Amino acid sequence: MKQTIILGNIITVDEKRPFAKAALVKNGVFTYIGSAEEAKRLAGADAQVLDYGDNYIYPGFLESHSHGYFAGDRFIGQANLTQVGLTDYAKYREIIKDFIANNPQRELYLAAGWVESEEYVTKAYLDEICSDKPLLMQTGGGHSMLLNTKALQWAGIDAAYAKRVGYDMVHVDANGEPDGYICENPVMEIMPKLPTSLEYAKNYLLAWQDFALSSGFTGVADAGVEIFFKDCSKAYHELEKEGKLKLRTYAYLLAPDNVADPKAEVARVAADRAKYSGEYFNVVGIKAFLDGVTEAHTAWQNQDYLDQPGYHGVERFNDHDKMVQLIVEADKEGLAVHVHSEGGGATHFMLGCIEDAEKITGDMDQRNVLAHLHFVTDEDVRRMGATGSVPAVAPLWTAKIPGGPYEQEVSYVGKELTDQAYPIKSFYDAGANVVFHSDYPVSPMMNVKYSIYMAEKRTTPKDMLGGICQPRNIKEAISREQSLRAMTINVARQWHQEHRIGSIEFGKIANMTVFDCDFLHDDIEKVGQANIVATIVDGEEVFKA
């Protein structure tokens, strides 16, 4: 029996024993939490010791909504534009040209991390960079894309397609020909067609795992596993069989918009769960997109966009009866429904569906997830708590960034609504199980210390983005303890795994993260400068700084 003694300042997130100095791990499970002396006495002389001194040990941090394949692809399979920051088309050109020069064997090129701006670019911009092969440039949010002429031909996007799909999702020039800009459904149709392979996918997932573990995360939700590669569940499964998977992944498999047969779709997900789930990859639900994103005018708002009267966004999944049936059928299989819900209209729609489904099932503990929640009415905050739904919120998105997204939002939905964006405290006050998410790599950060900092300050640390950011909606700030819970035990609860992970308690899996900072008591500016020391999975150190 392998035994390990963990020493340091342990913050357990266990209300019965919030602090300790030592933990004893046997075969990957906590068997004692308390004093160093007792841990050593119980373990015996042959136990391994991991002594972290004055550093602070937390339960392994958990991410409630991310995209593993997409992240790994962006690390090693794409021209990565996220390093640029705000829009700079000259720098984008340099990065894409370098990537093409270093990868001449590729039949198609994808650049990702584009930040849209008021400067509108078309296929001509990409044709200047690459005219002989398909080149696609995707926004960081993933909902919009620019294609060069070859890529439009490859994807079959022509005037007839644009007319059929709609000009709000396929932009056209004065002659009715696609100008290269697409968003929402056409993007989602393209992503699974991008050339890849199972081996590529496995390499991407391992690159993602390295990043997550080195960032202090021991468990993640993959929200829409097949969005980017239809055999992604198989890739996860093979990695687990090969003993290479260490990052516990809780997967939501993708359902089509307004799915034709909800019962059959749930049966498919349940079959994949039986086929692919194990200890480190586990299918727990179904992912659906209700809408898009505000910056692309595709978030489903409660009201019209100010600059487009008569239009309130894209309703991707808006069939009430089918969503209710999807929730009901998922509940029968012990699955949850996890939705992309950016605009207030989407959230209002989903909560109505959940309420009606709960009348049928009688299950108030299905733990359906609404992620992003940019704009939410007070009434829908209350309904979130009343239905037992899980709000996945993003403290990393809360800052007011002058000269960028903030002014854009004001012009689209008005200053009053923009200033009320991204509630967090209100969900806690309503009794909801609040979880943090980053949506990485759709958003450029997945970061423990910045999440805690921005949940309290509602802005970025002073050394980020040149110190230009300002607090937004400060009344929605929360405590450090609430933030810790939103990245540990609350996420475990989202996955129905709170009995196994999410806190440092007897009998739970020994996943831990070590930082050089006391997130509960140190000055908030020190929190923003914290450094990771180590990540521990199943009692074994899998990352050390």
C-alpha cells in the first residue's frame, strides 16, 4: 500500500475542518487530515513525504466549462492570434505567414484568436496572405470566422448557400456573393469538417492536459466534445486505456440545434457514455447552443439591438417542447443538459423549459447548467436558484475595458444593461450552486488567481492590459471563500461528484493544488501575483513549478 504524507498550510473547503497542517494519502485517497505528528504516526516510516513548507494547499481546482480539443489544437495545430491582444491586422498577418511557412505540408490553415473590431475585413485580407490553399481565421470566441476565397470554395459557401442560411450569418457583397465573413451555424458546420485525425486529436488533448495541470486544474468539463472533432470521445477513451490521461474530464456531448428527436439523441449520448466513460473521462450530460455572442450580434437578447431595430439576436435552439423533452429524457438517464446561454432572452427561454421539465420529472436536482450569462434579469436570477439550475459564470470577463468591448456593448444594448453585466453575487444570494468557468480557449485565460482577484475587484490586476481596465458592476463582487467554492466543491456538485472530489476530506480522491499565497486572507493585490507551486493527482505530484 503506497502512502504519502502531504505537509503545508491546507485549506480544505470542508466546513467541518477548514484548515489542517497535514494529510495522509493511501492509494490515491485521503485517509487522514489533521496534524503533521498524527499523519506521521499513522503512516509509518516508509511513507513518501511531500513537504510544501509555508505554501498553501487547496483541493484540486475544477473548471466547469472549457474545450479540450480546441485548446490543444490552438496550442500546436493553429496560428495562435491570442498573443496579440486587441485587434492588430498587421501582426495577425505576420503570425499567419510564419505558421504557413513552418507548416508547408498542411492542406488547410486555421488561425484563431481574432478579436473583431470596427474595421471590417473581408476575404481579400486573407487572400493577400494565402491564395493557393484554404485559410480560415476564427474569432477567439469561436462564433465567427473569416474565410479566404479558397476556403469558401472548400466549404461550399456560395451565393445560394448565403441566401438559404441567411445574410445575418453569411455576409455578402453588393453582388450577393459571400464576402468571407460567417458566424454561428455555418461556423459550427465547418468545424467538424476541418482535416484532422485520431492521432492529432490525442496529441491536442495531451497538450491541453499539460496546460491544465500546470495551471492548477485537476478536473475540467468539456462542453460539447464533438464540436471540433466527431471522434473526440474515442480519443479521450484511448488515452485513458493507454494510461496517459490524468486530468479528470466530465463531458457534455453536443446536441444539434432544435434536435429532431430528443429521445433518440439522449439514447445516443447514453450509448457513448457506456462505450467511452471511465475514471478519467466521464460523460455526464448533453450540450446545446441556445444563441451566439453579443459582440457578433448573435446573442439572443430580451430586447432588440439598439443599432438593429427589430432584431434581437439568433435563436439557435428555440423549440420549447423539444428542449423540455430533451431535459426529461436526459433526466431518465441520469444526465444533465448544459447550454450556451449568453443573452437574457436565451436564459429566460431555458429557465422556462427547465421549470416545465421539472413538473414532469419531479426532479429538482438534475443540475442543468446555463453557461456565460452575460445579461440576466433579476427575475431569472431568482428562477435559477428556484429550479436548482447551475449558473456557470466568468469572473474573468467582468472588467470594463475602455476602447474595446465595453463601448461596443453600450452601442449594442445600452449603458444601463452593459453596466449590469455578469452577475455573480446575486446567484449566490438566490441560493444557486455557482460555478466559475473560463470557456478556455474561446476566452484567452483559464487562471485561478485572476479568477479570485476579478471576482472580488470586478476588474483586472493593475499590471494587466496596461492598467486601463475599470471595475464593472461592483455590487456583484463576492468573497474569497465563495470564489474558492466556485472552483472546487461547487463544480464537483455540478458533476454529481461532490462525494469524490472538490474538497480535502477523508475518503475523497487526493487531488490538490499548491500556491504560494493564502487566497482567503492575503492582500488582494498579492493574490493577483500568486504563483503555482505544484499540482497533485491521486496523491502523485504531476506538476512542479
